[in-house]
Amino acid sequence: PEVGLIPKQETNVLEFLKKNPTYDGRNVRIGILDSGVDPGSSEALRTMLDGTTPKLVEVVDCSGAGDVDMTKETEATWVEEEGGGGYWSVTGLSGRELKLSAEWKFQPFPVTAEAKKGEERGAEEDAENEEEEEKKGKTVPVRLGFKRGYDIYASALTRRVKAERQRLLDVEIAKYEADVRKELADWNATHANAQRMDAETIRQRDELNARLEILQSKDWQEDPGPVYDCVEWYDGEDYRAVVGEDADMRKRPPMTSYGKEKEYMPLGVIDQLNFAVQFYENGKVLSLVVDSS
């Protein structure tokens, strides 16, 4: 029973609150420096007793483990889809061809004081490049980064994700192994009574045996873990980012600093690790804030 978890009656807290009904923590902020808080761990973390005031007002990673270098600035290109519509496309640092939603608003990144010094020097170059840019078609400015899951997972989560990824890999390997075994059995049946075999026929057998040996070996199975692409842009008011390991980023909601919109979501399907974001150094550093315990 909940009443037994917190002894409010024995400590006279109930009597105290009756006399002071507003002494419930309103207008008080508490900073907790710990291994992290998962915003989605409990409904009790969502709001105060009034049902509207956010209880968790901000999350920050003080360790730097979640920092992502976002200094790689490039452009996403417009791609028309058959039947109308389209999306923005950019090659992420993972090598994936990422799709960004046409509904997202992209604006030029804010110009820093340091960059302003070079504006005049670059004005002439911009004019010369303007015609060339028009030839390239529709583009929008974005920044790219990536993060390895094992760099921010807690040790227990790393073990669980590795085990699940290995299980999924074993399932796929078993399919290929079954195919190779069938091919090898067919080869043996076809050449069961052969007195002599030419070099090409022998090569086919040796190739099948080599493929089977590799599939049965564990030496080559080094798991780098999930690699999450990070794409950042400026919408005219805030920096925003999408993070994920799916090439179609349109499925992911664009997030801004947690303190503004209180957004969080799982990094991946397997890890189910909730994260929020922060931006530092004019957006050049994206911070993925997770519960590291």
C-alpha cells in the first residue's frame, strides 16, 4: 500500500499540510546531480499536483559523454517523389542516405560574431557562387554528427543490447548457413559418382566449404553497436535535431532543448533508452542527455 511507503501520518506531515496547504513544493526548484533521470520512467515525473505544471523542468549532461560534434555543415537536397510531394535528402556520417521531412522549417544558421568578421570578405565569393547554387536545385543548410550507442549506454544496457543484437545476427546467419549447406548437399549429390573433376568443379566445392566455415566462425563477429545519425538545423527560432539509426528520419520528431518543449523519446527499438537534447556553442555541440545508471 502506498500509505506505507511514505510515513506521512507518523511524521505529522499530513497535519502540517492541512495547516499549510501551499507548502507542497510549488515555486521551488531542486537541482539533482546524479547518474540521471529518465523523463519517461514514471507518470509521477510529468506534472505537479495541478496536472499542468511540469515537474521536471530541465535535464543536463554534466559528464560530456553525450556530446556530439556538429561542426560538419552541409546541405540537404530536395527530392521529388512520384505522385507529388518530396523530402530533403542528405548523406549522414554513418553513410546512410537520410530522408528529412518537407514539413520541417529550415533557416540559415545564426551568424556568430566571429563569422560576421568574414562576411565582407566572403560577399564577393557569394555573388560569384550564386549562379552555381541555382544550378544545384533546392537545398537547405544542416549539420551532421553521429553517436555510438555503446558510448552512452550504462554497462547493464550495453550487455543487454549486445546479447539481443547477437541473437538477431545468429538468426540471419542460420538462414545463410542453411542455404550453403543445401548447395553443398546438392553439389555432393551431383558429383557423388564422379571419377574425375575439373578445376572449376573443385573450386565450387571449396568455395562452398569456405563459406560454411566462415558462417560457423565467431572470429569476424565484432559488434560496433548501434550508430545513431544526428541531423541538426535552425528553424528561425530554435536549433532542432533528429537522432536515430533509421534512414527515414521523417519518422522521428524534431527535438529542441528539453527545457523549452519537454520532449524526449527512445534512441532505438532495442535499447528503449529515453533521451532529451541540449545545444551548446551556437549549436556546434549537440548533447544527448540520458539516464546513465
